[in-house]
Amino acid sequence: MIHIQNLNFHYDVRQVLHDINLQLDTGSITGLIGPNGAGKSTLMRCMAGLDSPSSGTVLLNGKPILDDPRASFAQLGYLPDMFGLPEGLTVLQCLTYAAKARGVSDEMMNAAVVGTVEKLGLRDKIHHKVSALSRGQKQRVGIGQVIVHQPKFLLLDEPASGLDPEARHELSLLLLDLKAGGMTILVSSHILSELDEYCTHMLVIKNGRIQAHQALHDDHPNQQTVLLKFFRLPENGLQKLQAIDLIDEIQEKDDGVWVKLAQGEAARVALLRELVARDLPVCEMQPVKTTLLQSYQDSLNINKGEL
């Protein structure tokens, strides 16, 4: 889908991006995270074809994005962190204008606009002026303007900024719906708990360099991680755990013992039986889900010598 090769970017003499190499999986939602000034917005503008890198290439479906800008822009949508909507226009007028600007034909116009309004949940607001919309509704109209032509690749820079919790949840549902429709999405945000609701991958950038790019919740599809807590684990407790055939891996942590075993509730029930049979005083068992915040902190710890 999108592939970046050896990308560098300068503002005058200051280098902002350093040797970026990146490929995003088709149908993924990647959370782009990092501190202010890390180069996130600049990277997104290069990926959108709005900034020309000092060196390197951005490939969209195998072709340099700037070789044929019109063809590239027809395949992508980009919403910057600061965007404006004409307060005097209606939702219908905003989306129609955006569709025409992005090359939607007159024959497909009605289907494109109506379909987008339905997807945004703004059917009852279609004839309302932008000035009468809430902050969350305006944000959805902004997203609507960059998806009305049904792009394959979507870039969103801080889309949840200023939104209340309900509007953020609605945004999460919208992005999951777009992903289900086959869209590949890159989202920049400082709200990691929000990204955790819908992201499949994490991309960490700091000082213009990629620190980590990895899948989230990437246990083997046939495995699960389970946290075990005990009243008092005997001295030979870990040896007893290691002797249980159900367990593939054991790791002792501050909050208890993490084990990997086959996927599914049946595997957990079988493990509980084994623990009781071996006189291991388990008091709690729960599946573990690694959050994006934990993955982000781990990536910084791994690369702290380079920061």
C-alpha cells in the first residue's frame, strides 16, 4: 500500500526526518505517536504528497506519490490537525464540493455524498449549516470531506483533539468501520487510550527517527497470555508450573506470573484444574491484553540509549 524508502526532510538547514524506512500493511490502523516536535506532522505531509522530501521516496501502490499527483490524491485522504470548514455552507454543500474537488463524477455524486453522510451518522444534519454543528459533528464533516471519494489510504492528524468522550467513541467506531471497508489508516494522536480502541499497529517516532513499528496484541493467534496470582507461591512453585504441559512459556513479574497457553476459555479451565491438582494456591487468573501505552513505554526503554 504505502512504502517509504530512505526519506529525509529539512526545513532550511534543520533536519526534521532522518532516514525513514516504513511500510504500512493494507487494512491496518496504525497509531503514530511521539512527543511534540518529533516530526509526526511532517511525516504525514510527506506521505500525503504535500511536502517534498529532501531525499528518499514515498511509494503509493508501488509508484512514487509525486510522479502523478492527481492519480495519487485520488487514492488517499488527508485531514490535518488544523482544518477549516465554511461556516455558511451546509453539510451537503461541503461534501459535494469536496467530492467534485476530488474527481467524483456527476453520475456518482449523489451515491458518494449520501453514502458518506450515512457512514458519518449525519443524515439528520445534511441540510444544516456548519455553524450549527457541534465540535464532534464538524470533525466528522472534516473526515467526510477526505473520504467522500472512497480513498484506499487515510491520514488523520490529531482527529480527536478537543472532542468530548462521546465524540471520541463515535470517532473510534467510524475508524473501525472504515477499516472494515478495506481502508488503510494512519492516525496521529497524543491520546493513547483512544488509539488503543482501534489501532492494529504502533509507529513511534522521536527526534525525526523511527523508534518502533510493530503490531499490537500480537500474541500467536493460537495462544493467549494469562496472569496468575497466588496466595503464597511455594519455593518450588515455578518448577511445578514448568511441569504443566499446557503452559508454553512462563515469566515472573511484579504483578504475578504470566504464562502462555493455547487460546480459549477451555485452556484456562484445564490450567485451573492442573493448578489445583498440584496444590498451587491460585487466587486469580485473567487474560492479559498489552495496552498501546505499555508497548510505547517498552519501545522507549528498548531505545533509550539512542534517544
